[in-house]
Amino acid sequence: MIWQFLGYHVQVSMTVRVLAIGCLATLPIVVAATGQTAGRTSAPPAAATPPSAQRALLDRYCVGCHNQRGKAAGLEPARKLTLDDLDIARIGEHADAWERVVRKLRAGMMPPAGSRRPDKATYDGFITWLENELDRNAMPYAPPPGLHRLNRTEYANVIRDVLDLDIEPGALLPSDDSTHGFDNMAGALGISSTLVEAYVSAAGRISRLAIGEPATPGLVVYRTPEDTSQDYHIEGLPFGTRGGMLVKHVFPSDGEYTLTVTPIFGDNMSPTGFGSVPCEKLEILVDGERVQLMDWQGSRRFGAPEANCGGANGQPASPSGQRGRGAAAGARPTEVPGGRRGGLLLTLRNEIPKMTVRLKTTAGAHMVGATFLQTNFAPLLDLDQHFMRDTLQTGPTPGFTFFPHVGTLRIEGPFNAVAAKDSTSRRRIFVCRPTAAVDETPCARKIIATLATRAFRHPASAAEVQSLVDFYTAGRKEGDFDHGIEMALARILADPRLIYRIEVEPAHVKAGQLYRLGDFELASRLSFFLWSTIPDEELLTLAGQGRLKDPAVLDRQVRRMLQDRRAEALAVNFAGQWLNLRGMQSVGPLPLVYPDFDDPLRQSMRREVELLFDSIVREDRSVVDLLTADYTFVNERLAKHYGIPNIYGSQFRRVTLGPDMDMRRGLVGKGAFLTTTSKPERTSPVTRGKWIMTNILGMSPPDPPPDVPALKPKAGDAAGNAKEPTMRQKMLDHRVRADCVQCHSLMDPIGFSLENFDGIGVWRTEDEGAAVDASGQLFDGTKIEGPAALRTWLAGYSDQFVELVAEKLLTYALGRGVEYQDMPLVRSIAHDAARKENRFSALVLAVARSKPFQMNMKSGEAPVPSHSVEDSRKGATSGASPRIHYRAAPLAPHRAGVRGGDPALAPHPASVRGGDPALSRPENRGRRLVVTSRQSAHTVH
């Protein structure tokens, strides 16, 4: 069956999918990928009949609930699984059911608490026997993940490593879907006409930015969060400063830019936003070098007399305030309008004060900061943290003085732009420069071949290079040498060989057989697994020599890669999704309930766990240390939140957790976990318990029924005229329903043991005036009280935790979900790691050595021949399949007064407004990309 739309030519079959995408090309590139095979090719010989004691054990302890009669009666245990109809002598025929049994038994969940159980030796012996039988009956299973597109994080990392250019992928590409807990799953990374257009547009914008062509003025606005973060030192800014913001901004070309700082402004935030502390000094910095030092006359905005700050209002405090990248000739900070006693609200709404500096700078990424010099005029008492910022009355608050707060940093330009002469990305691109016209094409060919080899993760063939040189030639005819390189670069950045991790089936392998990946394909799997980006020069060199498949070489490379700084991607992307650290960005504790929660605390909580995980990787520690580690990483903001004394500054440092901080050991004591598993206004024992069962024990409780009532707000009458009950009492009242008790008895005791932590992880001993009761009996009958006892109990399930980590790593590495056929491999990885003290490297090495990682299974239907990719590059196909073409069209003249900003050029904006200055060129060289096919035409600016 052929499916066609918007320039896509997709041949769909049961196990073979062929996607032809001629993105930005005159000829399509045919990519072959096989789908996942459904089952085993043949069954192994049946195992010898096990002792009758195994069957008797099941009949005595399990079949009473899990039987056909119970299923017919609609009983929940039997509806999920029946055991009386399974032949224990033929384990392999029902491996999916037996794997579920193993998982339940390993977690200690069956038989349920209160039911008869065999003694521990018998219990453990049965599990071991069952696992051995499953492993003995296992067949090789290595289905390919399917057509695997890079997610947008990986795409941004590729741009960084190919061009030495940081971009914000969220401003260029739509968000990626997630399955199995990760956003790098091939099955979820689809393609659409909208996404194709986004890649084409992104490629054009990035190439122009990397080359640094002159751009028309645009505006990018960065905003600070409206919380108390301005009262603290911002990491990366000079010591002795307070508040402000630091952003990494990519300037599109050489020229003049204006940097404008405005205070936090709003109907109800003016006192805190403008500040009432006089003579505050605002420092503007670029790359750590002072551009301007200004007086911030906060007190005058509310009718206070003008203070003598050593300089005129809004002017530099001293001549030394201008140095380094100083202001352009004649440019001075604008005067900040003062407030009036009468009509203050109207004045503030219509005359937003701002302070502006104009400077010259070069194209590329620069760190831009605006911050206040730390003064001792008013001590930091954190008094304003105990007010909800949005409910402050307009006007001064009697008895309080507030530090001024930066609200926005606006970067506008370039003015008088010229082509960039030097930047880090230009140095990465231009590996040669022509000295004469005759040298241009050979130099262009060298540049293109170098870029294509990096981007495509294999040596670019002569045909690939020539097709890109054609784009250079077209661009050179309309502009200069740099413009031709820009056109070729845009073509590379939207090429399917960059966007997809292409793995081609060999033609000589029979259907159902396993075959090894090529060395370059293996190099890509390794680098995207451990670094979330392309292979480096050493990996590509070994792949080119055919040595990467050698086990000793592979092991050395894995160990080297784990020590590389890029391995931090495991903490940010792998652990960030597995441990839900990304969820910190969206949590919103209510300010009235948790006034101390602000953005620096949010980011510090997330970073703490990332650094903890990264220490496990770099120090090659046991992964069980994630549960029990007696150390953590804190800065001043987080240490204050935890109650750890004598920690100063925004830099993170490693601290040992002594007996008084025992509750903070391991993941369950970390603020990130405790906050993301809470509600905005309270703790949630259910969510905390379910998270631990799912992400530590590997057991996910069933979803709640659809008609579950909300928790009662009060324990008293309908009007709520009673004392607020504790969370424990609310949950006990909620569990009266019979269909709720079964699951809550699994989750709630785990969550109750953490009730000493409030909704943002602050330690407490009381809840609603009553002493916290953190005791409970867990599903295996163990009685615990408090987080220390919970941590000890979890450490007793370290084997299950290591197996879970192995399963998560395998899922992340393969880009597909782990199925029951993979579980023998997961156990093998965990057992191998156990022999090596459960070190992180042992798990990663076992994954990298595994057959599913190094091999694929040939699909059962007729594959696309491996030479079809090369044939399509040469134009061998002559059918009428739709193709996407790339042609140039002149840009319409820009309307006067129209401004744009480019959020993609700003890697860390809190909020960005505006259009795209990087998309505009001088009129004599204006172009736009037009993507066309037989069905449609799309203009991509």
C-alpha cells in the first residue's frame, strides 16, 4: 500500500516501512527501516517436567485467587491472571504471564499481606527456579526500534557539536511525544508536513546565524520569575552581587545593540518591583566584563527625597562605570521617570522606568548579565517571602524596605550591522578560506565534506558531497562565498541523514536472522545513548577502521565516554525523565501555603539530583547509592531550605549528611522528589507511594476507578466548621470503599512514612497542629516509621532496583519499550552488574555488549535493498513518487517599523517575545525557501 501526502512517499507493510523524504533536495532519499517483529521464530525444546512441589506450591498459595472460576465471577485477581490453566512444565509457551508472576513475587507483593505465605527459603527458591526456566527457554530477540528520528534535544546537541552554536530547540521545533517514560522512543517520534516545514525553517535560521550574515534589528525579551529569587546571588554573576539575571544570548551579526533593564512591574507588585532601598547600583555585564554601572533610584519612585548616590539619577555612578565594551559614542542610560504621590498607579502603568545602554559586540553567543551590587544598607531578612506577591497592595508597605528587582532584560539590534568576521561557529565551519576565485570551489568542497561527515555520522560520499556543492554553487551565484556555504549548510541541517538515525538492512541476510549493525551505526547508537549527540572523532575513526565491534575496543570506548563531560546528558536526559526532574519546571506550589518556594529553589532541587546521579556515573559507584547515599550537593539556597548551616554562595558543593541530616539521604529525602509528588496545596502520600513503587520497585499499581471522590476538606460538618484533619486522617476516611482499599494499602503506607516532609520537602513534626504519624505496615508485612526506615526497607529490595535500572537503561539505549521477551536479557544485565558491585559502568557495558544493542533482526517481508539509498541519491528511481524540492524566491521588502525577535537565538529565556531578525537579509540578497511537491507548495521564511 502506498500512502502519499504533502511530499511523503510511504510504503506501508506489516513489518517494513519505507519513508522517502526528499527534504531540501531535488532527489528523494529512500530510508528503509523494519518494524518490530511480533514473536519468536521457533520454540526451544520443552524443559524437563519440574518437581511436583512447584505445582503444589502454586496450588496452595496462588490458585485459590487466580483461577478460571474466579475469572468467570469477575473477581479482580483472577481477571488479571489465572494460574490453574497454565502448564508449569511448558514455561516458554506462556512467558508473558510468567514474567508478570516473577515481577509480583520479586517485589514481595504476592501473596498479599495477611494471606498465607511460604517460608522465605521456599519463596526465594521458587522465584529463582521460575526465572531460570524463563531464561532457559528464551529466544534471541532484537527487533529494530523502527525509523528513529532525533528528538529536539538531540537535534540541538548535534547543532552544538557540529557548529559550536547553542540554540533553544523549543523555539524552533514542536515538542516530542514520550512513551515508556522517555522522549527518544522511535515509535513516538513521527513525522508530519508541519514538522518537515519546522526543520526546513530551523535549518535556514541556524545557518544564517552560524555564518553571521547582517540582520535587521529585532527584539528579544527575557523575564525574571515573579518571586523572591531576586534576593539571592545568581550563579554565574560576580561575587558580591545580588539578583538580576544572566542569559546566554546569541547575537546574529556584528553591530550595535541596546540592552534595556526594566523593574518587575505590575498592578500589585510595584513596591517590591521598584524597590525602596536608595542608591542601589545596577551593573550591566557582557561576558563577565562590566559595560555600565548605574544608580537605581528606587526610593524616589515613592516620593522619598533624592539621595546623593555619587552621580545623577540614572547616570553612571562614576567615570569608571564605563569601560571594556563601553557604551557607543554619545549613548547614555536613559533617565528613569520618578513617581508622584498623586495618581501613583496611573504613573506606574504608563511610565515604566527603564535603563538602557548601547554597545557594540560581535556575532555569536555572549553571556549578558544585569545585577545589583550587594550592599549592607538593608539586611536580608526574607520578610517579603511571607507575603504572596500577587496580593501586595499598590504603594509602599509601612515598616518594610524592599530591594529593587529586575523585571526584564530587552536586547534589541543589530543596528548598523555588518557581516561577522569571527565567531566560534565560523571557526568551526571555515576550515579553509579561498585566496583566489579558482580556490573557492575546492575550499567549499572541503568545508562541505567536513560538515557533512560530522552531521551524517559517517564519511560523506562523493555523491553526497556533490549534491551539497550544487547548493553552494546556487548560493554563490547570488552572493559571496560565505553565502554559498550558508546555502549548503542549510541543506545539511535539514537532511534526513542528520534528522534520522538511519540503519540499513543488508540484502544477503535471510528474514528472521540477526545481523550486526555497521560500525558507524554502532558508533551512533553509543553516542546517542551516552551523550545524546553525535560520535566524536575518535569513535568515527575506530568505526572507519572496523574496530569498534571488537569487545575490548568497545569496552574502552564506553568507559572513556562515561568520563567525558558530555556524559552529563545521562543525568539531564535519562535521569531527568526517569526520576521526573523535568517535572520540576511545571510544579506550582501555592504561594499562600508555601511562600518560600521560588525559582532558584526549584532549579536547585533539580540540579541537586542531577549532580547526585552524575557522581554515580563519574565515580562509577553502585547504583544502589541512589537510595542510600550519605552525601548530596547543595548551594546556599538549597542548604537554607534543608537547614544545612555554613553554606554560602550559588555554587553547588558536595556535603556529607551527618546524623542530624539522616532524613536527606538517598532519593526519597530530596526536595525534587518530594515536591513533584505533592499537590500544589498539600502533600500526597498516594502519589509518593505510587512513584516509589513504579520508579524504584518496578511495580506500577493500577489506575484508580473513574468515580473516585475528592478528599473531604474538613472532618466536621458540611460548612467546614471543624479543625482541619491531618493528611493521614483524610486518606483513612477516603479508603472506606472496598475497591479503593486494595491499591491504597500498597501505596499509602509508603507515602505516610514521608509525611514528615511537607509539600516542598521542608522537615516538619506537626501537621495541622497534630504530631505527624509516619508509621505504617507495608505490603510485605514490614512495619516502618519515618524516611530512614523506608530507606532501609528499599535497600532490602536492591536486586529489584538494579533490575529496574537495567530495564530503564535498555529502554533508553534501544529507543523502544522493553517487552517480556527482553526480560531474560534484563536479568542477565542485572546479574552481571551484581558480580561487579552493581557499578554503573557494569550496567552500561552489559547494555552495550547485548545483542539488541549491537544487532537487528531481518524483517520477514521483502526488504528494500541496501543499495536503494545510494541509487536514490544518484537518481536511479524513475517513478512518479512525489518529491520535495528546494528553490529560491525573492523576499518582499520589509515594511518600515516592523521588528522581529528570534527566541531560537536565546537558549535560556524565561519569556521571549518578538519575531526573527535572523531571517532577514539586505534587499540585494534577499531569499526565502520554497518547499514544493506535486501535491502542495509551502513557503518557509
